[in-house]
Amino acid sequence: MTHYQTIATLFAIATTAVAFQTSPGLAFSSEAQQMCSGDAMRLCSSEIPDIPRIRACMVHKKAQVSPGCRAVMDREHAAATGSRKREAAAQ
């Protein structure tokens, strides 16, 4: 595996952990990986392999991500927010 392929693979894994996750308890979304890997590589490659920094970078640059990635980010954020609200209401 070339150096570039190794970096690309690590980045794809990190990207999945990022975006795509607004809550650490959520499972990684294959849709998020598919829709956002290119954006994460383009916008936040300097943050690899630090997952929290990639996450922060993608959130910070959300206006620059592709429409598909933004839709996934919005859906996953809404799901995480709804989950937190349900947990708070149950207490």
C-alpha cells in the first residue's frame, strides 16, 4: 500500500468518526462516509488522524461541504439532538 493510500484509508476511517457523528454513542454511518469522505479530505486533511480535530474542522467548514454531506450532517445532528432531548425528558 502506498503512503497516499494509507493516508486515504486512515482519513476515510477518521471521516466516518467525525461527521458525521455528533454523538459518540451513534454507530458510524456508511452514508456519512460515502457522502463526506471527499469533503473531509479536501477541507480538513491537515487534521488527520486527530478525530476530534477533524470533527471540529468539518463543523467549522460546514458551509463549504457538498450538499449531500451537509444533508447527512444535518440528519445525524438532528438525530443526536432528539436523542439527548429524550434522555433529558426521561430523567
